[in-house]
Amino acid sequence: MKDAETMAYINLFAVLGALEELCAMDENAKALLPQKPVTILFDIKAGPAALFTFGPEKCSMREGRGACDIRLPFSSYEKFNAMISGTFTPIPSKGFTKIGFLTKRFMKMTDILSAYLKADEKALENPQFFDRSTELMLYVIGGAIAQIGNHDRIGRFSASNITDGTVMLSIHDGPGVSVIVKDHRLMDVKKRLPEPRAVMEFESIRLARRLFDGKENAMDCIGKKKITISGMISMLDNINRILDRVSVYLA
């Protein structure tokens, strides 16, 4: 079972948060960036908010409220989640003169992101697409771990048993995502950080993909040393419990 609040945090910070990396790696997404910066505020009533700034070189996200060109208010977690699933269209409370960017460029960016995160088998035959899709999935999973550990009832219990430090999930010779734990609160950083206290590393990007798609069993892979683990095992045990919840929310 999943709750709407946690799902909204995941959708805002993990799923939409992946737009930063998408605009850095995908030429089509990069071509949609405006010459003059445009900032969109996603504002959920009595909940989280985030500012996404799209400039000529990159997309950047910042948690919280602030100055924006377009404000998209949501009266509930459910309404925001419905926008992500494509069943609700929000009405801007600010920025009608910028509506063209929202309905054309921004929507095209999210379509590209969705194509990577919900890739079909045919698209995955392209090696570059395969690598980018899997890398983006790694970042989304890292973000989801943090949000579930902070907001989901079961996830918070697991987080309460994690000591301070950094846990890194990485692909051998490839990308990594770090989950920083401080006072049982989790924060993800989409890169390898130095001196993690615990590490889980997949032997290849293809193995990571099979795990993400549910085609491999993590415990079997650890037994066969396709996944190497090191450092504080108790931290990894609790992160793995949160990972079980990730599959519930992102299914």
C-alpha cells in the first residue's frame, strides 16, 4: 500500500527532479531549453514545493517556494499525482504570458523523460538509449529512497535504524547515487560522494537494468557476487528494506 503524500514527494523530487540530468544528457531535451530563463513553481497546498529553472544551458531544481515566472498550485497531493499520471491539468495562478513554454517545451521534456523511465524493449535495443535510461532510473530510485525514508510510515521505521553517514548505490565503471543520512533523515545526491560508510555496487549496467526491471533477484546476485557490498551492513539492510517500498511506489 502507498500513500498519496509520499507519492507526491517522489513525483516532485525524484521523478521531475530527473529533468536536471535529462537536460544535461539528452540532445532533444537540451534543444527545448529557452534562451531566457523560465522558472516554474510547483506548489502543493500544505505540502512540498519546488522551483525548476530552465535556462539556455541547463535545468536546475530547488526545494521550496520563491520568485517564479509560472506558478502551478495544487489543492492536494492527489491532484499533483494526477498531473504526473496525465489525468489532471493544473491551471497556472501566475504566468499566463509564459504558457507557451509550459504547454510546448516543458511538456515535450516530460514526454522525453517518460520515454526513458518507461522505455519499451525496442527503444532499449539502442545502446545509448539503454545506458541513459538506466542511469536516469538509478537517480529516480535514489531520490525515491530518500523520500520514502522521510515520509512513508514503513520507510520511516527503517530510516530510524540507520546511523549517520553516506550509503552509495553505484554501477561498476558507471554512475552512482549517494544517500546521505543525518539524524534519520535522508537526502539523495546524484553522484558518487567520497568516503561512503556503505556501498552496494552492481557489476554492470545490464545487471542494474535487470534488477530495476524485476528480472533479477538482489539476494541471488549478492550470493553470486554480481553485486558487491561493503561497509556497514546494517545501513545496507535498512536501505534494502526501503528499496522494497520503492518498487511499490514506482511500479
